[in-house]
Amino acid sequence: MKKVFKLRGLDCANCLAKMERKISKLKGVKEVTSNFFTEKIIIEADEDRAVEIETAASKIIKKYEPQIEISIE
């Protein structure tokens, strides 16, 4: 599975780096990349854990930047 999360309202590059590190440690995640300027996080992970990873990633994102609006592209 490959999911692209659009993070509207992202205002901290350091927070984005922390999110990327935390998400990359989730079970089933193969690769995480992020881009501050496009406000995106791309997660590549096991298909059978897709829902679990999406939920956990959303919680991690909201922990660091609660004001962000998350959408999946």
C-alpha cells in the first residue's frame, strides 16, 4: 500500500521530521517520506495493516500539530 497524506496547515518542519520518524517505527511500515513545502507525508506499508497504520499515523500527526487538516490523496 502507498498512501499520501496531505497536511493542510503544517507550520513546523521539525515537527514534520518527528512525525516521519515516529510513523516509520510503526509495525508494517516499509518507508516514510515527507516534504514540508508540499505539506505531504507518503507512507509505504503492508496492505494487510493499512487501516491500523492510517489510524496510528493520523494520531501521531495530530499529536505534534493538532491544528492540521489531514486528507488522503
